[in-house]
Amino acid sequence: MAGRWIGRHTGGHVVARWVFLIAGMSGVVGLGVQANSIDLVGSVTTPTLPDPLSTVCQVAGPCWSVTQALNAGSSATLTGVSCTSSSLCLAVGYSEGAGTQPIVEEWNGSSWSMMFALDPGYTARFNGISCSSASFCVAVGSFQEALNYGPGEYTGTGIYQALAEEWNGSSWSVTNPTEPGTSPWLSGVSCTSSIDCVAVGNFSNTAGTETLAEVWDGVSWSMMNTPTTNNTQFNGVSCTSSRFCVATGLGASGSLQDTLAADWDGTRWSVMTTTNPGTGGNRLTGVSCAASAACTAVGDYYNYYGPHQAMAEAWDGASWTTMTTQTPGGQGWLNAVSCASVVSCVGVGLDATPSPLAEQSLGLMWTTMSTAAPNSYGSIFNGVSCPTSVFCMAVGTSNVYPDSGIIQALAEVYPTAPSSGI
């Protein structure tokens, strides 16, 4: 199946579509309204698929297998995941039905359950999540303010704002990110503790888009000065401490789109020199740092009139180096990456089918892993979290029926033993 990129990347997931994928909001959302509690548990649905989401890879070795993620509304997408252990993962995203609502799901080591989410507006979504412990997480995204134009009738104002919510181990609460320019969008977040989180994204100004970075100190969010120019955006961020973070994304070099990376040293952000293998365009969508001298960033590139190719770059403390990735079927990309150690990273995205793509790094080389495609209509990984080198959880979305507009939340776990008889 061939496809064409018609949108934009955000941190750890896709806001666009590749053949079957539904476009997300292109704007974004600041908090000027009171959050309304929406109990999604009562509206959880799990449509019956042509091929059940219980697929186990038929290979002679460890592989990825599908776990049964839950779905709120008629369609659901998981955009990010953060695991503190193999028995605790929180995944975020959004559901679509009567509007768009943010969703959070919890993995307890054997099954998923829907958590009580806060919906601050008419249209809201989570784009990323980071958990520093089992009792502290921050989820970020965007929302659109609701406008009441009749008894029980609401519509969106068209004003988008940044969204951030905090999990304290028992409940979610809305925090208040700063609101620079117009249409601020938070696409990724990284927390090293309950009093130190960095969220990144972009906002609009009169000349285009500009990178956005904010820091959480346990009480409030504060703007961070970023050194980038117009027509730039951050898609992902990874921090090892309050004194070291790397944010990645994309920028413009003349008429071309180039990769972008910046590092935080505890005082200021500085633009890093990255590689750009594509002659037509390059972008970084996710990053993971196991140490200040060991970061891996992923994304895609393309040459003029050519297909998108998966891309990865490695930071060794001094420079970025292009890594050799795999692109099954000749086209695809990597959306997210998680490094459990300096020698163990897993990147995820989609291939040309399109089916979920997962790759594991071995030095500067990447090898393709066996994933479970839940059906023949197309699936994609948007996020991944590997708390150890022997456990990973990847999340995304799966098309239920061709051209139906119905998509289902997707989650796969690694490793899984091969089926009996293999």
C-alpha cells in the first residue's frame, strides 16, 4: 500500500495521515476554563475486529504481541506511553465520538483499565506522558475552549490552548501551562522527579511557528527561552536530570525542512548540529537519553520525489551520527524511541504496509523486530516505553475496517514467547 505524508509530526506520534490514518487537530489549546470531569469508564467500547486483537507473533523467538487496549467513544488513538516497570504503564491519547476527549489507560502487568480523565474543553487530546514514579506522571497535549450556544449544546471557540495534567498516584488534576503567542501545542514531556519536568512543543506567531519549552517545579509551569528561529517546532524531549535535556524536532533551512535538536544544561538551551541525510526533507519525532553522553533520536527523511525512510541519530556527548536503520517495504518512519540503557534502544513507527514497525539498536545498526499486525487494514505505533532491556510497551492505533473512519487503540508488549508448536 502506498501513501503520502499530508500533515505534520508531533512528539511521539502522528498528527496527519498515511493512507488510512485520521488527521488530528492542527491547532492547539491555554487554560482559561474550569476543567470538567469526564468518567470515560462508562463509555468504554471494544469493537469486534475482523482479526481479533489477541495475535501472537508466529516466529521462533521473542516477539511483540497485542494486548487488549480499551476504547472510549467510537474511535480511539494512543499517542504515548510511560512505564515505570513491567507491571505499571500509563498510556495516553484521545477518543472520538461526541467530540474529542483525552484518555488515559493503565497497564497492571496483565490487562488495561481506563482511568478517570479530565476534559478541560470542547476538543482535547493528550500527545505525550512521562512518569518519574508509580505515583507521579505528567501528561501534555492541547484543547479547544467550549462555547455554550444553547441549552446543553456546545461547540468549539477555535481558540486552542496548551494542556498539562498531573497524576499524584490517586487522581488527575489540570495544571496551567504558560501561553505564549497563539495556539500553543505541547507534544512531549520528560520528568526526572515530581518537581522537575520539561514539556516541549510549538506555538504560532506572525511569522510562523516557533519552538516552545516549559519547566514544571512541582507548583507551576514557567517558560524557558529557546534559541530557535521561526518555522521550527519541538516534537520530543528527554531529560536525565534537571541539568541535562535534549529536545528534538524540525526546522527550516531555506525551502528545505531539516532536523532540529537542542540541549539544556540547567541554565540555557543551545542548538546542536544534527545530520540531514535527505535531500528533500528531514525531521526528528522522538528522542531518548540514557545518559548525557548517550541519546538516540528518531524520525524520517526523504529525497526529492522519493518515499519517506526511517532515520535515527546517535549523540555521544560531542556530536550526532546517522545510524543505519531499516525501512521494510521501502517506505515508513519511526515516531518514538526508548532507551533502557546506553546499549539498548527500541524505536517504533510504521512501514509501507502500513503495519507497526519496531526496531532494536545494536551499536549504530538497527534490526527489525517481529510485531503483531492486528489486521490487514493498517496499524501504526506512536509511542514506546522500555523501563528495562527485557520489557517494552508500544502504543498506537489500528484501522478497524477499510475507509470506515473507525480506528482502535493499539498496544503491544515485548517480549512474548513464540506460540506452541514453533
